Amino acid sequence: MAILFRSTPAATARWRPLLGALMPDHEIRYWPDIGDKAAIEYALVWHPEPGLLASLPNLKLVFGLGAGIDHLLRDPALPRHALIVRLVDPYMTHAMSEYVAWSVLRLHRQDLDYRAQQHAAVWRERDQKNAAERPVGILGFGTLGQEAGGKLKALGFDVAGWSRGAKSVAGFDIFDGAAGLDGLLARSEILVCLLPLTPETAGILNARAFARMPRGAGLVNAGRGGHLVEDDLVPALDSGQLSGAVLDVFLEEPLPAGHPFWRHKRIIVTPHVAAETHPPTAAPIIREAIRRFAAGLPVANAVDLARGY
């Protein structure tokens, strides 16, 4: 039995000593040194080439080395018989909630306006709401959304969530479905997207959605670049319908040098760093999942391929 590890060279360098120490009884093969494909039963991957997983005839379990698995589902040859598992790591969850809180506070406290005033040497106070007067909506209210919502609520924000299906979360108003989406948008002076990327959620941040939000609302996208219709954002900002956007994910990454988002005065760009995979905490989670799978026990965070997450 062997484990295939496929990621970037930099990530491989970080993971290699940890995996070797934690799983000394497993043969770990680092791409491109695959060896006998028939011996590989487990794969730990980030953006594998289409068809790579299908070429492993005895593959049983695939671990996505990130919070999302949309990069796996884009492979038309993805083996449907193998169990696909999402990486849910408390370290990444806490990091994402920090990013969301930082982004929401920047928009709430009018950081873009004060930075512009600083550059223009303008000393002027601006009217400021209290956090309790600023409703925040979170699209995607699973593990990441609930952790982020808890941090924002502790800061005093009025937080509500939205999910595709009905759910109940103590202490939060939850909207669901198409009708619920309109309801959440209408109340959200700051909207945060933490959704998984599926055919149903692709392009959910669009001109129609922006028009249903309060005028001057702010946007945070830390889900996937495919959630945002990029051509709809700049007009919404230039018209004042949106007052600012914090973006961590993009359709093309790295963001091309000539992209208008880089220099737009109402957009904050970060380079997909909201919740990076942290090998020291993630590796033990993967080891335990493999142990449970090998023992015939249930594995947490298995993906429902029909739902896409």
C-alpha cells in the first residue's frame, strides 16, 4: 500500500518531513516519482492533473489538501468509487474567521475612506455606526461560516447566515434556498461569501445580488473566485451600490498584473491567504482519517459528490 502526495514543490518540502515522521509504516510517494500505480491506495492532492487520479487502479481514498474540493470535481475523470474527503482543520477554521473579522472591520470602520483621506492629507471625521447597527450576512454557514459568525457576533455585529438547505444554528437567524437568499441580501450591509463552489453557487455574487443589497453595502469574498461575476463588481462599486470589496480569491490566480481589481480604489486584494493549509496541524488529521478508513470506521468530512461538497 502506498500514498501519493501531489502538490506544489514548496508545499511538498513542507509536508515531506511531517508525513514521514507521522506515518513511518506507509510508503509515501511524492509526485512525479509515482512508481507502480497499482500500489497506490491513498492520494493527498492539490490541483492534480486531470486524469491523474483515474490512472490509479486501486485508489480508495482521496484527501483534498485545502478547505475546498472544487479543484477535484473539475476533473471529468475523477474516480467515483474512491472516497473524497475534505480537509477540515481547526487551525484553518480559526485563520479564516480571523480574515473575515479583519475584512468586515475594515469595511465597517470605513478604512478605504480614511486611507484616501490620509493620502490626500485630509483631516475629517466620518459618521460611524456601531457594530450592532451593521447587519452582516454570511453565505455558507457550515464550519467556517459558524466560526466566523461567532467572532463577528462577539464584536457586536448582527450576524445572519444562509445555506442551500434548511438548518438551525443556535443564536443566529438562518436563511435558506432561493427565497431566503433574497432575504439575506436585503438585510446585509456587509456580505461575506464562504460557500463551496458548485454549479449552483457559481456566479452567485452578481449584479442582481448587488442590487438587492442595501445601497453602500460591502462585500467580502473568501470562498472561491468562481462565486464572483468579476465584470459586475466594478460597475456596482463605481455607482455607489457597493462601497467596497475585500477579495482573497479570483477566477485566475495569481491575479494578472493588468487586472482592474489591482488598482481600483474601492477594492482590497489579498493573494488567497485567508486560510492556508497548515501542515503541522493538518497532517495528524489526515493520518487519523487514513487509520479510520483502513479499520473500516466512518471518516469525517466525506464529500457527497451529488451535492459537490
